[in-house]
Amino acid sequence: MKKQPGFSLIELVVVLALNAILFGLALPVLERPLKDAAFDRFEFELTGTLIEARRYAQLSGRAVWFLPCENGGYRLVLDQRDGDLLTESGVAGTIQCRLPDQGLRHPTSGGALSSSFSSSHSDGFVFRAKGSSSGTIVYSDGHSRAVCMILSGQTGRFRVFSWNRWEDIWEPRY
């Protein structure tokens, strides 16, 4: 009787066990780039939203409020804090309006960041046709990634900084 071509059960189990071990070792290596990509996406979306809010206020003459949400996302509303909803964004995963675990310095003043949100209008930022709120907001994954937006009240302009964890500095993004 001829031996049938193929794999024995033992060979198949050994190959499957080796694949499981390799997958288990590769998962942590692949997880960080996926989290970084999600944070980068959020950072660009947030910057675009702030640009949109400022531009809409300038063109329409209506106030646009940027309000951080408890779930980590944010809302844009028109005219007053409880006005018509312009847009809303949720945040996937662990990105929240919070400071990271390690203490960070303010990107422009150099003082310690003591709060993830501060505004001259207490619970949100308002963009108007001329000017806006003054303040700072920090979104973080709680560990190694952070983005900080600084708004200037007189001009209505804002700056966006991304935390470079390898060089331990804030890098200007916008």
C-alpha cells in the first residue's frame, strides 16, 4: 500500500503551534503603529475641525462654539453653547481630553501643564467673526501621545503642537 501525500496530524499541530507563537510575538509590535495611526488621524481631524470652525465664523458672522465632550470627543455648535449642532466627533479608543501620565510643559510658555482644558469662556472655545476665546486644550492617549491646541483670543488664530516622545519636545503641526 502506498503512503498518501499530505501532512500527519503531529506535523499540522506543530506548524499551527509555531504560527500561534509567532503571531503572539508579532501582535505587540504591530499594535503601536496602529495606535499611532489612529492618533495621527484624530490630530488631523481635530485641526481641520478648528480651521472649519474659525472660517465658518468669519464668513457667516455667527459664533461657533467648540465644546469638549465627556466621552473624549467634541462638538461644534452655532451661536451659543446649546445652539444648533454643526458637527460632532467621537473619539475611538483611549484618546481623551486629558493630560498624559508624564508631566508636560506648555508648548509656548514652558510652564507646567496643570489642566487638559482652559478657556476664557469656561467650558468651551468660541470663534467669532473677529477674535475668539483664549485657551489651551490637550488630547492624549494617556501614555505617549499628546496633541495641544493653543487659541489666541484677539486674533482668533490657533496653533497645534504634537508631542514628540522620542525627543521630549513639542513639535508645531499647524
